[in-house]
Amino acid sequence: MRIPLAQPEITDADREAVLRVLRTPHLSFGPMLPEFENATAAYIGQSFGVAVNSGTSALQLAFRLLDLPPGSEVILPSFAFVAPLNVILQEKLRPVFVDIDTATLNITPEAVAAAITPKTRAIVAIHTFGRPLAMDRLRALADQHQFALLEDACEALGAEIAERKAGSWGDLSVLAFYPNKQITTGEGGMLLTSNPDWAERARRLRNQGRDPALDWCQQAEAGFSYRLSEMNCALGLAQLRRIEAIVQRRQAVAEVYDRKLAGIPEILRPALGVPRGRISWFCYVVQLAHPLGQAERDSLCARLLAQGIAAGRYFAPLHRQPLLAGEKHLPIELPVTEQVAARVLALPFFSQLTETQIQEVTDALSEALADLRRKT
Ligand SMILES: Cc1ncc(COP(=O)(O)O)c(C=O)c1O
């Protein structure tokens, strides 16, 4: 792709940080691990960070720590990346999908409140595309109804709501550092909590369940192999040092897109801000205006791809996925999710995207839309 959908920002300082690790014998469980964990937890505003090899691993550890009875209901959006659903199913829990708001593409406290039943034990609150949820209201709902608040800030490092960072509100929160994210470790993720017992157990679980207090060959519980190497941690730490600049540059890229797309009637642009906080843009996703739908969206995607411009359909509704075909309580009706999923178009988005590249993308998009107009 001439203009990719996402691209990591790797500087000489990042390369040097990784090389410094490679000049030592400590490639795992060295000094970078606690340094990265502590710096991230401090940035977010949680007491403990437990670095793991992916955001999904962090989610899996979170559910292990919650230790919910099988069949417990977990509320989540259907318009989302598949990772939370995968973990919910693997942990033998029951997904309860709620609809989203057309403008924010996020679940709302009202929709969550309406989905609560006596079996609700947790919610996965996802800040979709980096736009923060009303976490103060979700926190209040979780406290009132006594279910766990698992905050999935994988797409939202640096986002803020009510003067707190995304990731600081959850009983357990998760981050992800795949190369399309605001900062990357190559592969990686982190579990955050302010509960010291959970942090300690998560550290055991990520390393086969080994208890540092026991002899190396004595096994206290069955764990996972979810460690994150020193090279990954060094890269993450170097990137975290410039997270504020990254968030600002991504906001500036979104603003350029907004200006250049402003005159196109078929394109609905995402709002550039939120009332009580700050977006940390994960990607830039527009919607096609009615009556354009899935067929037009797919043809626009194909046309951009043919010109070397990556464009994606982020996301397909989870409640319609074949992996849920056997679930008796599905399908359910989530009209906004279905309408939105048919019309979203993710455009190339990363912090180093230039104005010239954005112009190329928006020119290609308006030409393709003009052709569609001529055909109808
Ligand atoms: C909302 C959300 N949760 C979890 C994940 C999983 O992260 P990973 O791909 O590192 O496993 C992602 C990844 O993009 C995500 O967007």
C-alpha cells in the first residue's frame, strides 16, 4: 500500500533503546519490565501495571482474576474488535451485547443500564477508536449494581474523561500495543489495577502460575506464558515518553481530515472533541450518509485499495459472527450497530500522515463518490 491504514512511529531513540537491551544479557525479566509497568501505571493513574504479550492476554488475565461463575453475563458492545468476545467465550461467560450511539460509536450508560439483569457480573467498557466513554457514569452503575468494571482502553491510550485518563476507572483495565496503536511494543499489552493482590496474582499467572516465594519447580496454580520481553518493554517505554506529543499530532491529523472532508455531503465526519475530556485518536472513521450503504462502502474501499490507499471496514457486528451461531439467546436486534457497521469507512490514519497524503486520500474519496453520484 502506498498509503497504509496505520503505521508505527519508530524513532532513532526507540531503536537505540531496543539496541541497549540487546547489548545486555537480560532479554526477559530485566529492569525494563518494571520500568515500563511503573511508568505506564503512573501515566494512567492506577497503582500497578502488569505487562503481557498482548491486549487479549491482559483481558484473559482480567477475567481470571474476576473469577466469575460460568454463565455470568458480561455486557459489551457488538461494534467492537473481537478480542473481548473471544475471552468471554473462552472463560465460559455469556456475552450480552448493547447497542451504540450513532455519533460516538460507543455504548451509552442508558443502554448499559437497560441490559443489567440479576446475572450481570461485569461490563467491558471499550473506548472505541479512542473516544472516551462516560466512565464516571459507568463507574456509578457498576458500584450501584455491584458488578465489575473492566475498562478496555486498548484503543485509547491518552484519552481523558472527567479529568482522568482512560484506563484509570476500571477495577481492572487493559491496554494494547500492537503497531497500529498510539504507542507500540511490536506485540504487547498491559493489565492495570489498584488492587495489590490482583497485581501479584496477575504476575504469577503471566509466568506459568509460578509463585516467586516457592521453589522454581514447585507449582501453585496453572498459569499462562504471557511474558513480555525486555526489547518490547524498552520500545514501549521510549514511546511512552512522547505519548503527549503523539496524542496531539493525531488530533492535528484528525483536524486536517475534518477540514478536507467538510464539503462532501455523503461523508459524516466524527466530532473532533468530547464535552468533558479528550480523544486519543486510534483511527479516523467516517460514515457514509443514507441512502449510501454497505454496497457503496465496499466499492469505495475497493477503489481506494486499487489506488494504493488502504481503507477498512472497522468493525463487523460481533453478534452476527459465525462463532456465535450456536448461542440460543442470539440473534438480537441492535439496529444502530448494524446500520453503522454497514456504513463505516476507516481511512489511513497515523501520527506521521502528511497533509499531502491526506489530500490524496480525500481527493480519491471525492472522485469515487462523484462517480457513484453519476451512476445513480
Ligand atoms: C478494544 C480492543 N480490545 C482488545 C484488543 C486486543 O489487543 P491485542 O491485539 O494486542 O491482543 C484490541 C486490539 O486492537 C482492541 O482494539
